[in-house]
Amino acid sequence: MTIGSEKDIEALKEIGRIVALTVKEMKRSARVGMTTKELDEIGGRILQSHGAVSAPKKFYQFPGHTCISINEEAAHGIPGSRMLQPGDLVNIDVCAEKDGYVADTGHSFQMPPFTPELVRLCDYTHETMMKVISSLKHGVRLSEVGRIIETEAAKGGYKVIRNLCSHGVGKAIHEAPSEIWPVYNKHDKRRLKEGQVITIEPFLSTGAEFVLEQPDGWTMSVTDCSFTAQHEHTIIITRQEPIIVTVA
């Protein structure tokens, strides 16, 4: 969507705060031995308590309130009977709607005991996301998103998951501009415009460059033994630095 009023900004900040709070509380509640369904139900209760609903569940009939991906799962993991184990790499992705506005956020973290390899992967992916965000404003080419992600991944010794993209958001889960690629595409001449609402969500990995959809029709997993981390914010493009709405 493109912002049309101050009301739009405030409404996006409200749903952004709710999804950020949901991820924060789910991470805080995560325990070894807990199933991903139990963790998802915590997220669902938080959303409901704030008058929000899961956007993937509402619009796409996703079988959960949130996406919870473990280890080889990079994205769109379905909550179920899988139990959190010591040292698991966990990604929680929360996309929700309230009063017609949608915000999307994600966070990767490791269950204790912590290992330097996975802690660095999570931290570096977050730093990459923030470097992209700080570089965006009205008039900047969309291809800069992919250029920065690709450059930073290489600097850190990581690969980019090439078939998971950032995207427009705001009134629906996926809007124009669609397919904001995580690698540089010199043929993409699109430019960001003031008021546009988009996600920035790099997926960096220790080896894989692509993920494959699993037989459940949702989960996207690597096909090797590598690990993948994702961090995601929903932002509003301005003529200065973007407004990050997914903060709590």
C-alpha cells in the first residue's frame, strides 16, 4: 500500500507493535520440550488479546496463527507436534491484521545451549537487515535491497536464500511492489516511492542458496545440512530514513 494519511501511519504502527510484541513474548515463552503448536497458541492468544488476527490464517487458511520454523526449515513452518530441543535454531514469523491493516515481522534465535556459529548467523542477519533499511528512501532503486543483502552476506561468509523475497504489505500480506529480490538484479529499474509500505527480510544461510517447498504445501526447507536465519521488519518509505513499524 501507499500511505494516504496520518491515520494510515498510526494504524500500521499499531498492528506493527502488536506483531512485534507477539514475537517478543513467544521467544520469551519458548522452552525445551514445548511443541511448536503450544508456542503458536501463545502467539494466537496474544494477537487476540490485542484485537488482531493472524493474516495467513485469515487470508490463506494457513494451519496456525504464526509460522514457526526449526533448523532445516527456513520459512512457513506449520506449528504442530515437533518439540523444541536444546540448541535448535528457531524462526518465528508473525503476520497479522487489525482494522484492515497488515504488518509482518520475523526473528531467528537459538535455544540454549548457544553455539557461536548460530548466534553469529542470527546476529549478522539482523545487522544485514538494518543496513538495508537504513539505506532506503524515496527514489532509491528496489534493486539496492538485493545488492546490499548479497554484498553483506558475502562479507560475512554466508549465502543468500535466493527464492525467498521481501514484498509490499499494508492492506494485504503481499502487495506491490512484489518480489523484491534478495540478490542484485540490474534489470530491475523500479524505484521506491514515498509512502510505500514494504517488508525487508533477508534469509542468510551457512550453505544453501535455495529452499524447497515440502509435501505439506507450506514449509520451505533447505536440502542440505546448512542453517538459515531470517529477520524481518515492516517499514514505511519516506524522503529520509524509513519508519520501522514492527517495534514493541
